[in-house]
Amino acid sequence: MNGVLIVNKSSGYTSRDIVNIISKKFNTKKVGHTGTLDPIAQGVLVVPIGRALKISELLTSEKKEYVAEVILGYETDMLDVTGKETKRNIPNVTEEQIKKVLAGFIGKQDQEVPMYSAVKVKGKKLYEYARNEIKVTPPTKEIEIFSLTLEDTPIFENNEITFTIKCKVSKGTYIRSLIRDIGYKLGTYGTMKSLTRTMQGNFSIKDAYTLEDIKKDSYKLLTIREALPNIKVTQIDGPLLKKVKNGMILDNFFDEDMSLLVDKEGKEIAIYKKTDDNKVKLYKMIEV
């Protein structure tokens, strides 16, 4: 079994739970995912299977999109509604103030990692420090936000707002931390009520399958070729095919920076990439 499955993860499951379920379904241990979603979060989880694991880093593109529901006025230790309340301050802000603050987060910035995360400090995960009430300074990471839009929902009904965020694919982008920082800029606190990842790279939630769909065999497994629509396909055969299978550096024979090479039957063989001296070299061997 080889290909890419786009899963619409439900809240309550860890990303690892999904991998284990898919692994059991397809009777293979060669299953992964390309971007962790917290248990409270739902939405797009890209799951490569078999040989598709070799191209995992090419599946996420540069952007991801989320829709976040936020409660203003209090903060928890987890920065979401599953945590224990630690701070409270009922907000007194307008729609225009919220839009202005959201606009101020567009671009590159440093973000402090939440304490309840798996990021390590001195060899221990931050959530281990948090659970044992040990004080430690969490690290900061650079993130980049492309857009941050307040949705047309009733604002301040139960002090709740909804926004859509498009950001760069990065292990350092925590929506919970972003909500915390937005709350601070508004002179109050913010807690994540729900989070849905609606896009990851080229993959949309409208094309994703629920676990129920998958259990009923109502899904489409994308081929490696289908999962990489932005990479040109080049057909090869004869001596060139043999050289590619041996992973040899070759004279350039395609125009783009990178190409997916297939044999005359359409089988994906390898991905080759240009070098600075007008050669092409092996980027990923897929066939073996």
C-alpha cells in the first residue's frame, strides 16, 4: 500500500492515534503524518503511507490555514479550554480594535512556545516542567503570518470571536500562543475554544476523509504523482532509466528545478533536482 491519505481528524484524537488507526486499517507500519494537531484540534492531517513516506517534506508546501474560535477574558495553563483557569479580565474592546490588533500580527515575529508542548529544554519536554510545576523559560521561535481575518460572527456573544489565519508551515507556529498574544495586545486574555486546520499545503478539508469514511472504504488514496501536483513529471526509459535507478548524477534533461521521474508504465521511480553546474542529482529514490 503506497500513497497519501488526507484525513479530517476529529477532536479528541491525537495525531498518533490517527497513524495507529490507519496502520491497522492497511496492515502496515509504514504510516506517518506531516504536521501534528493537538487532541482538541480537528481538520486536515496529511498521512503518507508506504513509499510516500519518502516525500513527506514535499507534501506540506509553504502555507497552512486554520479557523480558530476564541474566548476573550480568561487564560488557562494549557491556553485552551481543556486547561485550568489562571487569569481573568473581562474585556472591553471594539470590533475595530480587534481588527487593528489582528493586522499587527501579520508578517514575521518571534513567538514564545506554550508550556504545554513537546518542545525540549535541557533534554526535557516543556509539558513535563509544567506538570511538575517547575519554572523554566520557554524558548521563542520565528513564525510568519500571511493573513489574519476576523470572521463575520456575532462578536462578544459570550465574549467569543472567530478568526482565520494563514501562516507559514513551521514547527514553531502555535495558534494557542498566538491567541494568548492577541489577548495581551487587547488588554485582556484569550483562550482557544476550538481549532480547525482547513488547509495544509495543497490539501483542503473539503477533500479530506473522516475515520468513518475510511472504515467504510469510502476514500481515495492519492498516488505520489497526484499528491505532488506542482512537480513536473518526466517519463524516462532505456539507459536513462537504469542510470536513475542507480542514483547517478546526470546531465540536465528537464527545465524545472525538480522533476518526478516515471517509467513508461507511469510508475514513480525517483525525484531528481538541478545542481548549480547544470547537472541533476537524486533527491529521493521512490521505487525501492
